[in-house]
Amino acid sequence: MTMLPTNNRQVVLKSRPVGIPQAEHFELVSTALPDLRQGEFLVRNAFLSVEPAMRGWVNAAANYSDPVAIGDVMRSFSAGEVIASRHPGFAEGDQVMGMLGWQEYAVTDGRTIRRKIKESDLPISLSLGILGINGITAYFALTEAAQPRPGDTVVVSTAAGAVGSAVGQIARIAGCRTVGITGGPEKVRACIDEFGFDAAVDYKSENFEKDLIAACPKGVDVYHDNTSGRISDVVVSQINKGARIVVCGTASVANWEPWPLGPRVERHLLNKAARMQGFLVWDYEHRYEEAVARLAAWVRTGQLRYREDVLNGIEQAPDAIAGLYRGENNGKRLIRLQHG
């Protein structure tokens, strides 16, 4: 009989950040694993996810979910294998993905599980990226919210990131012209050479606005907004009549208190009869399997490419979110756990 672990290393929220959480806001602790009760099972996490949205999960400001409590395990998606079960719906050997937290092991009754991982021919890490919330977000934000038409010009901010790169590729599959916005020459090259964008511009360049206008000679029909702020101000000024703007993230704004002021979008929306809406992937939870099936098929055929930025060891977790906002990651950021 395989000996089950008795101790669990966890990353807990130590103090409440204002803005972007830093390493000092977290603490690595070791706790005893409880015995399984009837209806529970034990997951050995293989990968932990790092998301830009985690900034909102730990701040006290109003968000779409309650903030992580001080002393609680950091909320995160994780993927791993069931190694013990007293639950009729989950067996040892099942691979699962869910909101299992920044910890080596997770005891759950199944309510925190988003899905069983069925794609045994593909790496389990993909369930946290291109076949997880990032890919699912890209799929529904584009196909359902933006409703692209062949020939549309689709502009994507954070275009080299896990969500943005998927949006651009799915837009290409849909017959659109794609323009990526990203930071730095290396990421610009990745957008074009690796992810197949028709054009990409560097928002850090002093010529950003001119470069974007040149890249969109027929204007902008769809804008997938992951940043808000100055980048989006420039894009919105170039929208066409009937444009669709999908707000998926606000990564460029470090702190929403006090409320930042900037150019107003109302006149652009009115004059162009355009639509601007927020997008939350949780609204599509009942359709996740539909999205994953399409995404996995595209991955297998090579139509959908991805990058992973893997940090080794749970010790890397506390600074991982701040690293995202410093622009250090080169693809979907993950933490690979190294069990003893």
C-alpha cells in the first residue's frame, strides 16, 4: 500500500496588499494533512497557476469574488492527480483541475473541481493554460462576446500573453486580420513569428500610436482589452462603426483607489454605434467542455500554439504575481511542484 503524505506545504496570504501583491504579502507554511472523511479525496498538485486576476483576489477593493482572507491559502487554479479517495465520483489516478490553491496537496469534496482532465495525450499543464481558464476565456470572449466576422480587424492587448495569444490565433482561424499589442521587441516578434498575428506593435515605443494606426489602415472592428488605460485610449479612438470592445482585464492600472481619470469613451461609442462590455469567464462555466474540445483539437493540429513560463518549486510562488506585472514571464506562468 502506498504511504500517503502527512504534511502539506502551503502559501498563505500574510498581509493585505494595496495594488499589486508582492512576495512579502505571502508566507510559506507547513501544516498537517487531515484524514479523509467520507465524500472527500486527496489531490497531489503537479502545477499551480499564476494569473493577473490574482491581484484582484487579494485586494480589499470590490471585485467579482470575496477577497482571500488573511491566513488563508492563496486562491488559485491547480492541476494534479487524485492519490486517495473516499468519494464515489473520483478515483485514484484521476487527473483534475480546479480551485485547489497554492499548496502541494488539497483535500476536497469535489466542489472546488472545475473538470476532470480527459486529454491524456496532452500535458496536464495545459489544463491551466490553453486548455484551462486562459484558453476558455479567449474562446468565449472572442466567439461569443466579440462575434468576429471574416475580414474584421481584431486588435488584442497583452497579445503575447496566455489569453491574448490565444485570442489572436482563434481570430485568425475565424478569418480575421489580427493586430497584437505587446511590450518589447522580443514579444512583438513572438506575436508575428510564433502566434501568427498579421501585425504587432510595441506599446512601450514612443511611436506606439502612429504604429497602431499604420497597422490598422481600415480601423478596428474588434478590440479584446486586457489592459485598460493609455493603450485602450489609443485603440478606442480607431474603432469602426459597429465595433465590439470586450473588456477582459485592466492590467495597466495598478490601483483603482482613487479612481483614475482619463479620456472618455462615450463619444466614440455613440458616434460609431459601438458596443463595449465586460467579460467574466465564470458566466460560461456550463460550457467549458465545449470550449476545451475545440481548443484541444486546434492544439493537436498545430493551429493553436502556446508558451509556458514554468517556475520550479512552491518557494517561487510568493513573488510570482508581482513578476507577471514586471513583465518577466514569457508565456503562461506556472509553478511546477517538486514533491520529495
